[in-house]
Amino acid sequence: MINTLRNYMELSSTVADIVEAQIKEHPLSKLGLSTGSTPLGMYKELVSRELDWSTVITFNLDVYLMYVNHPESYQSYMRKNLFDRTNIYPNHYHFPFRPFSSFEDKIKGSKGIDLCILGIGTNGHIAFNEPGSSFLSRTRVVNLEEQTIIDNARFFDSVDDVPTQAITMGLATIMESKKIVLMAKGLKKKSILNQAMFGMITEDIPASILQEHKNVEIYYCD
Ligand code: F6R
């Protein structure tokens, strides 16, 4: 089921409520986190709630293959919008790293992700698992689709500056999360979201694999 909310503020605070409850009920929670424009309001809301992040561990879903201190890197994004504004320990937050098997082992070693917050691309990608990604995929380097590069050009001076490759958790990695919450905003996401949630489960629409997860919640606003 897709929960349709009235506006972006409600979307942000609803998902922030879920993260807050997770952290308060389970202070040792492991969170899977995404970036992009959709979760910005949720991060802002979480920062304003001044929660105790001192025992929380996080795993970001993906990073561009680019200079990590570039202002548009996902490492910079997370520091600016969440990590530097909470009491999370720097050695408690993780971005995909090489060797990828060690990153996967790190997640497994921490007993897995309890709550994973996802966005969705206009082509149905989750994290940077582009259409055609195997449902069995794990953390790896991927080439970004032209549509993704165009969609993300708004964050850069020009489309030519958008990285063309990324490291992403795989679909199998994401599906091992105990609970998944997907946030989507805007009419341009509506049709792909409906196809992903109610259409055929196919690797052509990576998000459609979520239909097979037992504990997934979808939140959408126009
Ligand atoms: C980024 C990520 C991506 C985004 C998706 C939507 O970490 O996981 O899958 O969630 O590209 O991005 P926005 O929210 O910018 O539309």
C-alpha cells in the first residue's frame, strides 16, 4: 500500500517519526540511509529533535565515485545534513568501501540493518541499482543511466559535472534490511512508484523487488 501524505512537510515528519521511534526503542539501531532531495526535510526534522545518536550505527546506501570532499559528494551531503549536526560518532557512520565484501561483512557483523530509508529514481532505481540490476546483486561499482545523470544534474553546475559511476549496495543487500521505508515526492515519481508496487516484479524496475519484502512501508506526496 502507498500512504499518500498531504505535503512534503508531512512526508518528512512522518518518516522522521519512524526513525525517532526506532532510535528511542532500540538505541543500538543500525540504519540504512539514502541521500538526494527527498530525505532532506526528514534529516532537518531529525536534527531539530535532538535525538541521542551516540549508539546508532549507519550505513549509507550509495556514493558517487568522485572526490569525497567535493561539496556534492554523498559523504559531504551526509555530514552537512545529519552527521555534523548530531552526536553520532564518526566511526559509527559508514559509506560503501572497498573491498566491497568487507563492507557487506561490516553490515552482517553488526547483525544487519534494522531500518532502511529509501528513495526512488524516476527510472525505478533504489540506491543506485539501475534498471537491469540483478535481484541477487551486492555492493559494487555501477554505471549511472543517462536518465539518472540528467535527474541529478540539478545539484551540479552542468550535466557534464555529474559523476557517471557510483558504488551502491546491491538489491540483495537492501532486501536483508529488517524494515524498509521508501519515501517519494512529486508527480514525476507517481507512475513509476505505482508500477513498482503494483506491477510485475521485474529487474527492469528494481524497486519492484520491494513487493517481496515482508516489512516495507511506502510514503508519497505530490
Ligand atoms: C541516493 C539514492 C537514490 C535516490 C533517488 C531519488 O542515495 O539512494 O536512489 O533516492 O535517486 O533521488 P531524489 O530524492 O533526489 O529524487
